[in-house]
Amino acid sequence: MTLKLRVDEDSVDMRKSRGEISIDQCIKCHMESTFKPTSSIQAVMAIICNTSVIYLLLLLSCFRFEFCGALDTITSAKFIKDPQSIVSNRSVFRLGFFSPNGSTNRYVGIWYNTTSLFTVIWVANRDKPLNDSSGTVMISEDGNLLVLNGLKEIFWSSNVSSAALNSTAQLLDSGNLVLQDKNSGRIMWESFQHPSNSFVQNMKLRSNIKTGEKQLLTSWKSPSDPSIGSFSAGISPSYLPELCIWNGSHLYWRSGPSNGQTFIGIPNMNSVFLYGFHLFNHQSDVYATFSHEYASILWYYILTPQGTLLEIIKDGSMDKLKVTWQNKKSKCDVYGKCGAFGICNSKNSPICSCLRGYQPKYTEEWNSGDWTGGCVKKKPLTCEKMNGSREDGKVDGFIRLKNMKVPDFAEWLPGLEHECREWCLKNCSCMAYSYYTGIGCMSWSGNLIDLQKFSSSGTDLYIRVAYSELAEQRRMKVIVAIALIIGTIAIAISICTYFSRRWISKQRAKKETREEMLSLCKGDIYPNFSDSEILGDNVNQVKLEELPLLDFEKLVSATNNFHEANKLGQGGFGSVYRGKFPGGQDIAVKRLSRASAQGLEEFMNEVVLISKLQHRNLVRLLGCCFKGEEKILIYEYMPNKSLDAFLFDPLKKESLNWRKRFSIIEGIGRGLLYLHRDSRLRIIHRDLKASNILLDEDLNPKISDFGMARIFGRKQDQANTVRVVGTYGYMSPEYAIEGRFSEKSDVFSFGVLLLEIVSGRRNSSFYHDEQSLSLLGYAWKLWNEDNMEALIDGSISEACFQEEILRCIHVGLLCVQELAKDRPSISTVVPMLCSEIAHLPPPKQPAFTERQIGKDTESSQLRQRKYSVDRATITVIHVR
């Protein structure tokens, strides 16, 4: 019995591959396929087969295969009806119907699809809402995109006069809705050119200098009403473009001119403040745009109904939106608050004052708090009295105002800074000038409007004043200079006296501390380690947190006189022993060798640091002992020793399945995040490696060895050292070569450690391999060959978590990039590992990937000078 199925070559299968028919049409086409049974049995089988095809199609549609039409596209044959929606290709944005909070009206809009927080960035029918749920979004016969109600009345249209008949509307991952000709791909209309109240990544706010046309953000009337409100924002169409906010037709706020990357009238704005922000001036078109290296980050700007521009970013892994910047922070941010020639300073009371040489125009209004009338000159300028000519020795000059927001209506002039001054001085109408790198010379004639004084940033503004004002200023400078000289001498004597006494006090304190430590080491010790029992009654309570001292004789007894049988590990620093107190408590005793490179400074550094840190992924310090040349640290005992004892042992590594390895990676990342961001002290570890990761009885990781750690200030980004210490192979290139260390140094070490955990191989195991200098070089080679699976440890290669493992390798390569600025911070790495940041950027070539000439004696000696190979590390448990 033969069953034959005939399908026309240009029928359903060809059309569904081009995305031209819906799922219902697919089913219909398959039902209408021609079957020719030769008997009644064949007819029954044809019905069964035909039904199977239908069920198969329904099943496949559940998996979102796009053979019947793209899920991000609206075509003439595919429309959406309330409450249906479409989603962009990578599920970043969604377009559909919504109702604002407090309203029952229905609108068509676009919002972020990657968070449970409802964040609408664009609305179609803003001023004409639907009053029920009968709305439809479709492509009309003339090719336009329409929003219709149940009676087929048009509530919104793309309104393109030359729309193609065969057009489609697609929602892109940028949040842009584009109407394009399906045949040619020509874009006829896009939502980015018709914004609502939101400015998102890769959107462009345009203005045209010649025509004055502006592309504007427009505020909602209220949080429950998306219709066009009173405020609008955009780029001013001028040769010195500014970001402006208008209230109706009146200017409400301005950013100051742009130098191409920043607006100089926004305090503390720099390339870090707005990463990826750019302003372009192309012929007569000016436009602003911004983007982030991780495009999936929820980051946008919104113009509120009150006229405030807010920068909003999703707060890490939490479903919480965080306002990280706003344009209006004080009353001085309102345009022209102090009128002409008035200067606004939010730190002063009252906030408005007149420029030097000026006085209030309307005194009564000014004193009552109405400053809009501004100020006028007390005396005419010298050039005005001389009709533009000069009188020897009596010419106008300039006073410098620092940290200023420059006034409105600037004129741009070519030339250098000294030429700018000369030009302004020669022109009596020039009231002020300023020179800013990236912009050049700016001058002002007429009224100076919207002057503002900042506490920092801004620029220098030079105000023209009469000769008489300058003469008074010179006299004041002489008086001030004399007072400063006398004061400086007095201060210098006081400082010398202070530091002399302080030096003497420090020397005396060091001596007393050493004597106190020696005497305290003679006290008794008990297993519960309470402060009073450890230190006795003679120690100031303030010191207990920093220096818990234990009795040396008790440690000797606990370790059986540091017997070889109790030795857990040994390194350049000395040895680690297992000990047990009479009560049964196990401890790990680290006894520094007298010949160890680790001295009193590192010893005290570790005691002070780790005693202040409390985290489940940091090892806990129980106490220390200092007696003669003996320097001893006592830690909680870790029964499973260090990570390298498991990871690089052919037998033990079998017990580390992928779930356990990933748990260790997460634990190390959380511990490092605590050190960098969450602890009271901001700590840079500087010696993160497998042997410094201890494992408890449940194989939970704990970071140890803080002898090389350094404290960073909250505003400090990096530091330098002339003494490079650590372990070669884990050190970042900028630290190993130049002595510069930062949070990114620890991130580099974490990346090496991550690749070791995934591969089960030491970074140094490739030293004699001619193909790669290190594990980093090998991983980079496999990345370029698209063969990352070859890096995975054989003991976990059969696991069903391959996508997660490959993501970890990807993150590891991002962490070990050669330049510190290219590496993500640990606060970004942790959500990357947990897939909270969905899309990862491609890594750049890691450091130390190219083989050097190892036989060159001179270069070998140079390396020995630059790198400290394990001489000063403090590995607690395992023998290297």
C-alpha cells in the first residue's frame, strides 16, 4: 500500500519559510494538501496522517519556531489585537497594549521586556486613547502602521505619504519600531524619530542648525496620562549646541555648551559619568546619542511631567530602578533665576548676587527675593567713556570667576586663549569671554544670562570690568598677600612643632606596643576565645578588635611542639600546623619562618584587616601570637585544606562535579565583592589564587591570606607600589610590570582562577608547552578556533551544564584581558556568572598569551626582578 503526498513547490512550505503566513494559515494549507488514496483503507490513513501534521504544527508552534512569521514583526497578514503583543528578537523590548497606573484607557506602547518593572519608553496613541480592549495594531492597505478600535476607526497612524504597499513593522532589540519596505528593506518610518518622554541607548536626538527643526522628548501630562505635557527636551539648533528643556516655548533649563562628549554646564560630568555618550555635529545636523558596552543593561533617560530629566538604571540583580542623575538639583538650575548679570550659587544665602561692579536693578524686588530683574553696572566701562579709544594706563580688564556655568547666547570665535582675550579687550561690546579645550573661544556681548557658580567642575569665565574696579582689586590683593605671608609663617612653625611631637609620640608608642605584646603573650588561653580570657585585664578594649593575642606555650602544646605529623603545608613563608585545644577545638596554626620575606608589617597587616572582616566566604582569624622573632596566626581549621589540593589532584578532582565547582566560583566571587564593595574597609587582596582558597567540610570556599592586602579609600581607583609581591601567573600585567594595582588586579586573578576551576589545570602547567605560554594563551587559542569545549575538564565534560560552563569560560576571558579598563568590575562579574547580564561582549586578547624567549638570560633576570614568585605569599594549608 503506497501513500503519496503532493505539495506544490510554491505552496505552504515555501511561503512559511519566508514568514508570509500565520500559524492558522499553515494548518489550513496542510489540510488542503492533495492526497489521492487508492482505497478506503488508504483514505482512513490519509485522514490520520493529515491530523498528525496538524498536531505536529501545533506542537512546533509552542516552541516558537519562526517558520510561520517572525514574532517581532507585524505584516499585512499578521496583526496584533489587545491584549496580544510582539517581542524583539532577543526579548529585550515588547510592543503591545497597556493601561497606565490609575487609568483604564488603553494605549499602544513599547516597554522593557527584561524586567518585572513596567517601564514604557514610547507611546503611539498618546493623545487619543482607546476606551476599551478592542484595539488592533495592523498594516493598512496603503502600507501605513495603524492603531484601530473595534469599529475600525483610526486612533493613530504612522502617516507616511510614500509608504510601500508590501511593508512590515518590526520591533528591534534597540527598542526602535521600524516600518520598512519588505522588498527593498528601505525604512520609511521609525519610532526613534518620533520619541515620547524617553531617551534610550542608540536613539538620536537631532536638531538642524539651518532650519531650526528639533526632534524632542515630550513629557507626559501625569504618571497616569501619557498625552503630551508642558515640557519638552532636545538639542538646541546652534553652532554651540546645548541640551535644553523648554516649558512650552520658554527655556526652562540648559546644560551649557558641549565639547563633543560632555556638557560643560553639568557639574562633575565626564566620560565616566556618561559612558558612551557622544554629541555629533555633521554639516548642519547636530545629534546626541549614548550606548553602553553591555547593551542589555536597562539604562535610559526620562523627562518627567515636572520638567526634570532623570537618568535611570536597573539596580544590579534586583528588580529596582535607581535614579543615578537628574538635571535639576537646586533652585539655581532654573533658567535665568538671577536675571541679567546676576550669579546664582546654591551654597549661599540668598542664592543670588550681582557680579563685581554691578548692583541690583530693582533694589526692593531684589531684597524681597525676586531676582529676575537682574543687575546693572555701577560705573561705565573705561572704553565706553573713551568712545572706544584707550587712555594710557587706564584700560578695562577682566576678573576671573572659577567653576562657572557659562551664560547663554555664546558666540564662537577661532583662535587660541590669548587671542580670545585680546579680541574681547579690543571690542567694547564684548562683556565676557571663556576658553574651553574641545570648544575653543566663547564670547558674550549684551546681557549675561543664566550664570551659575559650582562647587567643582565648570570652567573659568572672564568678566570685563572697568579700570577703577581693577585698582580696588589690586589694593585688596596686596593686603591679602601680606596677611597670607604672616599667616603662612605662623602655620609653618605650628606644623613643624606638631609633626615633631607626633614623630616622638609614634616612636614611644611603638616601643610600648612591642613591650605590651611581649608581656601579654604570657597569659592563659581557653578554647572559647573570649576577649577577656585571651588578653587579660590589662589591655584597652579598643585594641581587642585589632589584636587578639594568644599564649605561645599553649600553641606549642596544641601542636605537639609543632610536630611534623601535624604539618598541613609549607611554603616560602613558613609552615602551617593542625592543632587541638584541650576542649577539642581544632585550629590551623601558621608559624612564619624567621627567614620568611613576610615581616612584621605584613603580619600586623593581616591581623588588623582580617579581624575587621566578617563574611561566610572569608576565613576567620581566631588570634595571633608575637614572641621574640616568632610571628604566629591562628585560623579556624579547614578539614578539606585548600582548593588546589582538590582541583589539581587526579583522584580528588573527581569529587568536584560541576555544581560544586560553580558553587565554589560563586562563593569566591561573593567574597571578593564583599572585599571590594560591601565591607567597612575597601580591600584589594593582591594574592588571590587556588592555594589561598580554603574549603570547609562542605567544600564551601573561604578566601584566606591577607598579608599582601591593601586598604583603598572610597574614592581611590588605583595605587602604586615599588615592592611587587604575589604569585606569578595570577598577577595582572599592570601590577607585575609597573607596580599599579586596583580592583581590576583582583579581577584578573579571579579570571585565572575561574579558568583553572573549569579546566582542572594550573595556569603554570603550560610553561614547557611550545603551543601556549599559559592556560590563558591556550584558552584564547581555543576561543579563536571556536572550540571552547576542549578546555573543559574531562571529569565534568559529560555534564548537562555545558552552556553554563561555556559562559564561565567567557567571563574568565573577560576578566583576564590585558588592559585593566577592559576588564569588568567584580560587581559586574557576579551577575554575569548568574546570567543576570544576558549578553556578554566578546573578550579581547588576554595578557601573557604570546611565548617569550625563555632562554635569554638577560630577560630571565629581568623577569626575576619584576616578579616575586611565591617568596612573600602566605598559603595557609597545602604544600605547593
